[in-house]
Amino acid sequence: MTPDQLSLVAEAFKLLGDPTRLRIVMHCLDGPKSVGDIAQNLDLSQTLVSHHLRLLRSARLLRAERQSRHIFYHISDHHISHMILDLAEHVIEEND
């Protein structure tokens, strides 16, 4: 892995180290969500959610798709969902 690639991986983990961003990513694991849906279900402001979504998209952790007047966010690919689910399972396993 090159130093630049290593920096990108570190940045992705840094973004996921924020509990709010991690909650947003985990909320999107079961399918596409709109900003409003994420804000309402996680009890966050739409402004805050939009800010975090922008960061998560820039790291390619989430993707956005426009459907008519709405934009829906979902996990970029199976690598991201597997990593999140595997890490969560590992942590929960260790604490049981």
C-alpha cells in the first residue's frame, strides 16, 4: 500500500470514528435513506446530517442517488457494509 493509499484508508477510519457519522452509516446499511429520514430517525438536524453526508460521500463511504426531487444515500459497496458489520460483530463478541 502506498503512503497516499494509506492516508485515504486512515481518513475513512477517522470519519467512522465519529459516533454520529457511524450512526448515519449504520442507518444506511438496510437501504437508501433520505436526509429527512436520517435526521428524523436519528434525532439530528437536517443541517448536521447534510454536513456529515458530504464528508462520508467525499470518502466514498456513501453514495447519493437522485430519485425525482429527493436524494437518497446508501452504502457505496459491499466492502463498506461488510467492514462495518464485521467490526461491530467483533466488538460485541469481545464484550460478551
